Amino acid sequence: MMKLTPDNKRLYVSNSLLSNLDGKVPYAVRLVNVGANGLTLDAKFDVDFEHFPTGQARPHDMLLK
């Protein structure tokens, strides 16, 4: 899933739509900065869905306001 922010400066990318049939997938959301030099991955933005207190989580949707 990909979501571009309204200001067209950030692109959030998630692999949350992969099927359960794909096996154990390390689900993630990454931030890609959009600029004059193209797309660059933001190394400081990392959402870890593996180590929640309730166990592995799976993101389903992104809502940006």
C-alpha cells in the first residue's frame, strides 16, 4: 500500500497487503521523501510490527490527516 501526503513531499509505503499465504512476512511501514532529487528512504522512520506486547501485528490501512 502506498499513500502520498497532501503536500506531495512524503510517500508512506507498507507491505501490509501481502497475503498470509506468503509465509512469515516482517510487516513494515517506510517513509520515502519526495524531492527535486527524486525519492529517498528516510532511515530514521521505522515502525516495528514484530515486537508489540500482544505479539506480531499486521497494519491494514493508513490514514493521514
